[in-house]
Amino acid sequence: MVVARKLDQQATFRKSDRLVTISRAGGSLNGKARRKAIALAVAKGPRIDGRLDDAVWKDAIPVDGFIQRDPDYWMPSTERTVAKVVYDDKSVYFAFECFMSEHHKLVANNMRRDSDIWGDDNVQLLLDTYNDRQTGFFFFINPLGAQRDLMLSNEGRTYNVDWDCNWVCRTQRYDDRWTAEIEIPFSQLRFKPGAEMVWGLNMARNIASLNEESQFVVGRRSSSTRARYWTSDIGELHGLNITEARRSIQVKPYALPGSSRDFESVGAGEEGVFETGVDLRYGVTPNISVDLSYNTDFAQVEGDQEQVNLTQFRLFFPEKREFFLEGANLFSFGQAAETTGGGSRPPTLLFYSRRIGLEEGAKIPIIFGTKVAGKEGRTSIGALNVLSDETTVIGGNDTTTVHRTNYSVVRLKRDVMARSNFGMILVNKQVNESGNGWSLYNRALGVDFSLSATEKLSLQGFYARTWDSDINDAGDARYLSLDYSGTLAFFRARVLDVGEQFEPAVGFVNRRGDLNGFRQYDIMTRLRPRPSKGNSMNVRYVSIGPEFQLVTDRDNNVRFWQAELNWWTNFNTGDWWRMEFSHTHDVVEEAFEPSRKRGDVAIPAGTFDFSSFTVGPSPSRSRKFRPRVFFQAGTFYTGRRFSLSSEAVYQPTGRISLEMDLSSNWLRLPQANLNITALSTRILYSFTTDFFVKLFSQWNNDRQSVSTNFLLNWRYRPGSDVFLVFDNGFGTEGSWKRKNRSVLIKWSYLLGT
């Protein structure tokens, strides 16, 4: 039930808001008042069309006075932005008016939902519905109505870009401004009902032509683009008065007819496919939801991006399946993946959801899945149980039987103090091997913590232990990370100790090899000086610093070390320039083959030192054509290496996007000269924000494969979709040969609220 406030109370809140607008963020954490916005209760919310002409907006209390976070910290925004908030018993609504003195400079390159709108003009909304300064929901909208959402955790330091919320947004463009109107159903959020609810809130606007970002509340200065996600540096949303929240229930059945054919199986013909299934979500409380999925299907999920692996280590692929994405931040345990100056480093995880329903890239049928996720008070709760069916996986000339398997995960996390937490996780994999029942198992138990005494300093760590029916002894691992993030400097030190026999079968450990264990030490430092404004080079700031990684065995013998010096220059235009020098020392215990195609060419066992230099531009995301190109040259084990990596995007209009991702490596080795290349392209056309077609193609000359994926996606109502999927796979060894083909239509319909 929603209780409307009286006008005199609203006026009082408005006066209060005016009094604290000069206060910076950090309120309850450092004794300063937080800036407030007031939500007005209405009998019925506005019609979402972006026009802002509904009567409810006339009475709503405006919020303006946005302040720059970048480039001119704590100065008024160049252009005026006005925001308003109202709510009824079903949803909360936001309105934005973004005034522009030069409308022709408006940047809007994307129309499709969940597309890359970071570089467009946009408005941003952060809701900390628990008001715990730890978690939150983040929403983006650009002038074409493209929308994107994220789920935040760990004080905004961790975010899930693949989280998908059923919310509605519409925009309009005028000569002097553009407007956005947003509806977010309460059923899509988690919160504790009350007569005087207070949510954490921040709102922001990006003006792409000026490379300027302004916010409702500006926190401490930082050059990190992730500062927009920090949940500790935000204001408050008052006026929400929901004493009774309806328990939501959503039922989403699907039907999937189609056909497929495996051309490599002798005598196999066209096989008809008809699958049905259902997903159900029930809100046990406004804070906790239960998800049930029967005959779970992921036919519409795009295939993995081809990667080139020239190392001894495993490749890490991100999760893309909707069932596992919801609440993924809660189930996260371990050393998270991170982007470094030299690229990215994969994580060490006790739970990696891609171990479920996938085997060597092949899909394993999932019979059912259940999940519980939410938060009560200061305690976050998560539980997951999935049963996969027995199936046969054909890979090349090998045939593997994957037995019926049950996966269970239990996760608890407790907030302590203002910005810290500790927790535990239990992971179990049970395999029903033919004739032996459920005798095969792998189990993992871990405890972790995150302590943040201040906004700048944090300490994180975990201890984990695994047991396996095929391994006599248990194995353990421990991890500790110290981070300092200041205005002009960043420092990180990490230690990971993986013991003998540590084997999380439902997790991910980067380094290959046997179960002898290893120790890994990482240090990274960044200085971020800002030249004076108006400098001749048009530089906004520079990020420069060394990185060092050392890996030893359990007897402290050095097995690997790498030292890097990275230099990134950010210009006022939003463009970047990168330079990097790297030196690597690697002890190869067993010979490995950098090329799958040329099995006769191997890097021999031994100790090697080699170096490389990388340079290249990374254009601003606001540009219609943005070729990101990096050149790398240097030595490589027994020979030399030259690499070209490129991510090019061309968007002539908001409807069309042409994308290319290229990784090409030329190796000059004593045995032979090799070229290993992976190329992928995407062609997208958006008819509306909710209707698009996409052609995704990949070629890998080392795997000697070509694949194409055509997808038509029409979201005809919130949460309800029609997909047309057409997949083709080809082998290119000798001559082109079709390997597989499938055509599928998937229809889903969301019932409930």
C-alpha cells in the first residue's frame, strides 16, 4: 500500500534538499549530510512516452544543480539537467530533461537494447534499494531510447553487465533538449518495505561532445570510469512509503520448434526439434526471490568469441546465459577477473557457472534448475541447484559420455560496519556414473571477507578447501589483496597460494598442470597526473605505472615472472593512446604446441626470457568510426612474434552497427613460420529499440573453422520475446565442408508482475 505525503511535508523536504545541495557525498560514513531527492506518491503513474506532459510531473519535486565529476571536478555542469521522481503501488518513475545549447552535437550511435551506449549522450541512474552502500542497480538511457542495466556489488567495485531487468524507457528529442521517461517495476527490485523508506540514489548525465560527466552527487575525485558505480558516494531518495509490497510471481513458458543436422555423423539426416519449458519466479518477500526453470534452454545465446591462446594457460569465457546471470554477483567467490594495462587476467573462482550445462563448448541438456537469492537485513542469501542430463558429446574423432550430474551451491554473506562484509560458500558436484550410482563427487568450501576502513583502502581475502572422490587428499587455497585507490595514485598487492590437490571442479583456476600447487604474487601501481587545463597536447590525464607478477612452485622455485610498464594517455576528446613494454621469464616444464593445426611445431621444455613492445590508439566511444588497433612486436620463446589486434566499430546511424574483432599473430620459430588468426564480425540492424537482427560470423585459421549465427530478436512486450536462430558450422581443412546446421524459433511470454 502506498501512502501519499502532504504538500506541506513535500515543501519541507524541498527546503531540506536545498540546504544540503552544497554538501559532498560521504554522508553517513563521514558525518556529512547527503543530498536528497524526494519521490512523490501518485495514484497512477504516467504513460511512458518520453513527452513528460502527464499531470503527475507538474507536481513532482525537481532536482537540478548537477555537478561535474569530469573534467572540471566540482564545477557546475555545462548544460542544465532536471530530474523528477514519482511512484505508485506498482512502479517507481523517473523523468529527465537534458537541455542542450548546441543540439546538433548530440551523440546517439546506438538504438538496440543492451548495446554499447557508454560513449553516447546518456543519463544514468543508480539505485541502492537496501541503502547499505554495498549493492545497487544501475540504468543507462541514450537519446534514441536504447537502454542498458547492470547489477552492482562490493560497493560498486564489482558489476554484472549481463543482468537483465524488465523496465520501460522512452525518449524524445527537441531543438533545445532531449527527454527520458522511465518506469521500473518494484517487482524487479529488492528492498525492505516501510513507511519511511530511504534508498541510496545517484543520477548522472554524460555529454559526449564535451566528454563531460555530471552527477546529482559527486564523490571523491578519481580518474577511474568505475567511479560512477561507487555506491558509497551517492545521495538519498526519500518519500517512498510502501508499507505493504505485493508478492510478485512471474511465469515464462517457451516453445522451441526447429530442425538440426550434424553432417559429420554418418547416415544422420535432418532431425526435427520441438522443445517446451517454463521459467518461474516467485517473490517470497520483497527481498528474496525463488527461480525455478524446467527444461532450461539457451538457444538464443550468442556463441563464445574466438580467442587465440599462445600460452600454457587456460582460456576464460564469460557467462552469457540468463538463468545464471541473475544474482551472479552474490555467488561470486574468489579472485575476480581484472582488466590490466596489458589486457585482462582471468580469475580464480570456487564457482564458475559455465561448468554447468557445457562440456568442451558443447551444450549439455539441463533438466531443471532452482535458485534462491536475496537479502534479509544485513545478510545476503543464495542457493542454487541444477540437474543436467546424460548425453553424448562428439568432438572431432572422439566421443565422450557425460553422465547425469547434480550441482549445488549455497552462499551466505553478511555486511559488517559501513562498507565491509564476510561470507561463506559451499559447492557440490555429484555425478551419477553408470552402475555406480551417485558415487563420484567434488566438493568445495570457502570463507571470504572484504574490509574497507576508508573509501580509499580495502583488504580482501579468502580461504577455500576442496575434496574429490578421485583424489586421496583434500586441497586448499588462500588469497589476500590490498588495494589503495586515491585521487592521483592506485596501488594493489595480491597473494594467491594454491595448495597441492586443490581441484574445484565447478570452479576455475588459471594455471594448467598437475595438482602440485603454486604461489602467485601480483603488484600493480598507477600514477594518474592531470596536466594543467588547456595544455598544448590536449591531454586530460595520464595513467602510468608498473605491474609485476611472480609465480613459484610450493618449494618457492621461480616458475614464471612478468614485468610490465604501461602508459595510457587520455585526451579531452575521449581518445586514448597506449604504450606498453613487457618482459617475461617462463619455465616450461612440458613442451606445448602454440598451434593446433601444426602439431609438429612445439615450444620445448626449458627456461626462456622474451620481451615485447605494444603501441596503438583507442578512439573515443562517441565516434561513429572507432578502430582500436594495437601492434605488438618482440621475441617469443625460441623465436620472434608480431601481433595485430583490432576492435573496429562503424555506426553510420543509430540503426546500423558494423563490428570487427581481429587477433592475428605471426610467429617466427626455428621449426616453422606460423600465422594464427581469429576474426569475428557482427552486422546489426535495429528496426526499433526492441526489434533487431544480427549476423555474427567467426573464422579461426588454427581451428580451421568458420561459423555463422543469424539472430532475429523481437521483444514484443517487457520480458517476452520471439527469436529466430539460424546456425551454420563449417570446416576449412583442405576445402570448405559443412559440419552442422540448425534452424530454431523460440517464443516466450511473460505472465505476472
